[in-house]
Amino acid sequence: MSNSIHDFHDDPRNAGIRIWINGELKPRAEATVSVFDSGFVLGDGVWEGLRVVDGHPAFLDAHLDRLYEGARAIAMDIGLDRTQLTRAIYETLAANDMRDGVHIRLMVTRGVKRTPYQDPRVTVGPATVVIIAEHKTAKPEILATGLNLFTVHVRRGYPDVQDPKLNSHSKLNCITACIQATAAGADEGLMLDPHGFVATCNSTHFFIVRRGEVWTSTGDYCLGGITRANVLRACHEADIPAFEKNFSLTEVYGADEAFVTGTFAGVVPVRQIDGRLIGDGAPGPMVARLQQLYKALVARDITFRAGERLA
């Protein structure tokens, strides 16, 4: 039975959450958008996932940078500035009395259309902004034992086809990768770039460890991951050799350790890829060290954000 890095144990409190939609906090059962919404009709929009620690979204500035950059790239007006959107996030947390073990999905679409057609000019209202905060943490058993990956046929493509730097609602290539990996009995799909080098996973970023060095892809064919960037930052601060480079599956299969990164679960070990055990199949010392270094980075960011809120 395959798992997912995004698996979590159900929390009954989530049945009563209030969801922020265009300035209103609505009960979960009443939190709906129009069938003419651009996100539903076409996947036209951008989004972010945020992890909340001690009442504050970790690395919020970096996430908002990516959100607003994506909105500018698709010529979409979010309709709220950073201060207003930050206030809305904190309002949602306060309305749900949330401080820890919380994951936020922040979604923005181009808004409601007068007819279901792709042209942005048929949009008749402002952007749709939705903030869903749930009591949700990664399963500790997955963090402890690691994931099983499968290399899928679906590639990360060139930016002139669909730029992988855009964190858009249009994720069908990642979904088909996920379907193939699941059918193969794996937890996540490992995706190659158009040249056959390792790019990323369908919902996380991928790293290997070889002879004390940490490798990840060039980043040319993957989303600019916030956790990915912070792991590289942690490596540099700790004098761990870390490289963004091209590497092949042969080098992956011979790695000492492998892991993936993401906002929801942080740093997660990989035990097996395409039927090959990585190392001895157990989480290795570098992964354990990076998990602690990443937690320390989160703590630093939260302390800084708490200070900003008090100032």
C-alpha cells in the first residue's frame, strides 16, 4: 500500500473550521465558489502552501514573493496587497484558534467568468482569494521510515510550454505523474527533465547524498521551492558541500542517501527508488542532520516574525 508525503491523521477539529473567501469567514460546509470561477473552469490561478508554527506561517515573506511573482507572470491582479493578505491569513488562524500543527492552503484565481472560456477578458469580477487552514501534520511514521519513489514517464517540460516556475492551479502533468507512481505501488513520482536528468518529484523536491555531498537538480525544470532553498541555505551555513547540478538515475541509484523536501513535511528520507534500496534502506545521518538544521531555520524565522508582529 503506497503512502503520500502529504498523508496525515484525520483531526475531527477540521469539520468545524472556518474558511476565508474574499473577506468572509465561512463554515466549511458553506465555503464554496462559483462554477464559473476561473480556477474551476481552467485552473487559472496561483497558490501557496504554508506551515504554521507557534501561531506564525513559516517563511511567509518567501511564499508571498512567489505568489505575487506568479500573479504578475499571468497578468492577474490579486486585489490585495501583501499587508492585507497577511492580515487575512492571521484572521483565519485567529478565527479557528490555531497555533501549531496547522497547514494553510492559500489560493488565488482570476475570478468569476461570464462564460466558461479561457480568455481572461471574459472575467467579470475581482480575483477569488481563498484561505483554508487545517489541523494537519505529516504522519510521523512516514518521516521515520521514508518514501518509495518511482521514475515516471511524465517529464518536467521546457518553460516555453508551461513554465515549471509557476505554482499554478494547472497541475495535470504532476497529477498524471502521481497516478503512474501510485499504480506502480510507489509513494511519489520522480520526474526527469527533457534531457533525461533528474528534475524533481510530482509534489516535492528531490535530493541525493553522495560521499558527504548534497546534490539537487539545477532547478531549471522545477518550481522554486521554499523548503528546497532553505535546505541549501542550511547546508551552506553548516559548511556541508551542496550543489545544484545535472545528474542521472545511475548516480541516484548509487547514492548513499536520498530525501525530498516540501512545506508540509519538511525533510523526508527516501528508502527506495525504482526497486533499488538507497544505502541500506534506512534514513541516514545526513538526512537526520538536515532535519535538525531545517527545524532550526524554521525556529529562527518564527522568532523573527513574532518580533515583527510585536513591533
